[in-house]
Amino acid sequence: LALLSSEKKDSTENIPTLFSSSENISFIIPSAELFATSLGDCWGSMLGASSGILINNHLMFGLGFRINVGNPEINFGYVGFLAEYRFFSDRPISPTVRVLTGYGSIKKYIRPKSSLFDDFGNIGGARFGFIEPTVGAEINFTKYVQTQVHCGYRITGGYHEVESWQTQSLENKNLNGTVIGLGIRVSK
């Protein structure tokens, strides 16, 4: 019986795993982000968040979303998968590259917004796919708290105007636009 138990112990120690014990994996608590973005010929603001896992303090995989808060006539938002790489993460300021890709929707508000959360539930609408590459910098305040500044460009595709009254004759090229973001991130 003692021989069997020692065999069992040896075999469990050699189980192959995706990450070795030397990998440092941490969870990114949902981070808050504020964006300035272009939509057609206008600039507006969006709120967003992202969360995921951070591997060796360099590579992050997770989810992110953005919602319009600044356009009084058009509701616009998107959600997707996020990949990010931090260069020189052991320094106080680290350059970053990230890509957010997924789908979004756009719809004209039923009535013009009069406050930030007025008509907030009006989120359905015509759908589109997108990819949003950005470059930026991350500033480490502490080991667990960072702020990010990034700039990029949203590229959309697959948008079909199914209900013209809802989207004021927008096309894919109107949904493409510059994105400038500022965020705060807490990791654990």
C-alpha cells in the first residue's frame, strides 16, 4: 500500500499544465476608462471598462466595452475581446499596445437625451463588427494601481442600415474613428 501511494504522488507532480509554477498570473479588477471618440463628423465621450488576466505583468487577455454618453441623438456602444502587451513593465512608465475586437450596435434615441442616463436602456439597433488597435503608456502608481493613456483608431465593418430612421444614414466609414482614452486599473 505504501508503494502505491508513493507512485501516485510522483505521477501527480508531473502533470503537464498550461502555465508553469514560475508564471505570474494576476487578475485585473474591472478598470474604468473615459474616452473621447469621433463618430461621423462629431466628437463625443464614451465610458468603458476592461478586465482580464495578466500574465507575467506583460500580456493581458480579457473583455472590454464602451458606451456612448456624449451624443444626445445617437446611442452607440460595443463590446469585445481585449489583448494587450506591456513593454518594460518593470519601469514606472511602460509603453503598451492593445487590440479590442468584437461587435457593437448603433441606434437613434427615441427622444433626444436630456441627461446622462436618460433613455439609457435604448441599446438595441443595427449591429457592426469592429477592431480597435491602440498604442499608449501605462504609469505605475503602485504595484497594484496604474493609470493608462492610449490613442487608436476604430475600424468597423459589416454594418448594414436596416432601419434608416434609427441611424440617420450612417455608413461603415462614419463609424470608423479616432479613440483617445484615459483609464485607471487595479490588479490583484
